[in-house]
Amino acid sequence: MNSKVLRIIGALIIASMLLSLGCIQDNKKLDGNTGSTVDINPQNNDSSVDTTPSNPSQDDEFTSILDQTIVDVEIKDFAFSPSKIIVAKGTTIAWTNKDAATHKIMVNDFLSGNLNQGTVFKYVFDDVGTYEYYCTLHPSMKGTIIVQ
Ligand SMILES: [Cu+2]
């Protein structure tokens, strides 16, 4: 009987030691948790990054103009408007320069002349495809035409 009691007491002592060790390990884990709070900030940054691409995707929306044989695109304030359009095969795009500055369009390997203020440049899209164009004088000016 006594030996059983001693074994139980011994087991309780060992168990309490293990528990105390466990507490120490938990404390270390808590220390690790304080370190992991640093990781929360990058996660917040990631979430902010995730919201950022959704904004350009809204800007990436195309204007569908499939019922016109001639579609006007304004060149104004060093930008094409609308800059991204979907048109039907055979559509003529007519760019009109509303800027005081001269622009020059490179589209489908075709280079327009100098487009002074008020000048209209027309190009007929007879083939289905995606055409990215830009101003050779101001390469940041870009537009895309999808021909269906
Ligand atoms: Cu330009």
C-alpha cells in the first residue's frame, strides 16, 4: 500500500515537474508569439497590396463600341480617351488631337504624321486582334484597341 502511495506521489511530482516545464515552454512560445506580432504587419501590408491591384483592374475596363463604323478617340491632356476600347472588325478609329502639343501615333507598325492641335488621324482595323498603340513623342501615352 505504501509503495503504491509513493508511486502515486512520485508520479504527481514528475507530473508537476513536467507541467512546470510545460509552463516554461509555454512562456517561450509566448515570447515567440511576441515575435510573431511583427509578422502581422507584413500581413497587413499584403492585404493592402491585395486591394491595390483591384483598382488598376477597374482602370483596365474596356469601353465596348461595336455599333459604330467610325469611333472617335480624343487626345487630350497627354492621354487617349477612351484609351481602351472594343470595336467591330472594319471599324475606323479617328484620333483627334485636342492638345496644344504635337502627338504622333504608332499603331500596328504604322506611324502617323505629326498630329498638331485639331488634326485628325484615321486608321481602319480590318483584322481581328488586340492592338496596343502609343505616342512616339510621349511613350507614356498608351491605348489599346480590341478588334472583334
Ligand atoms: Cu504625344
